[in-house]
Amino acid sequence: MTGLTGVPGAFGYGDSILVGERVRLRGVRDDDLPALAGWEMDPGRLITVSNWVAPPSEAAAKERGGKAARLQRPAASG
């Protein structure tokens, strides 16, 4: 790969690694938050991926998911 020289090149590169023959990955959307919160509150999943012992509340899990979604959105121009 050659060096990225601007935003369009970076987005093009990102698109090329997020799309395959059988899968197309996308960013987190607001309507994904209930499912993400459910996963974060699942004690069986939680204990295997973190150092937390107790699952977070639904509100805390949704807040973390919302922060991740906001970080993935392009900044508003103007």
C-alpha cells in the first residue's frame, strides 16, 4: 500500500478492508444500541472479555455504545 495522502484516500482504504466477498462491515448506528447494550450486560460474555465482575446497568451500557457510535461518525463540516 502507498501512503495515504488525504481523507478520500483514507476512506477508500477503509472501505476496501471492510468489504469482502461475503461480508460488509459498517459503523455502529443508533438502532444497534439495544443489541450492543444487551451484549455488554450479558455476564457470560462480560467475564470473558473484561476485568469486570458485575455487568453494567442498561443505561451505562447504552451510554458506552452511544459514545462509540459518536466517535465513528465523521465530524460535521461547516
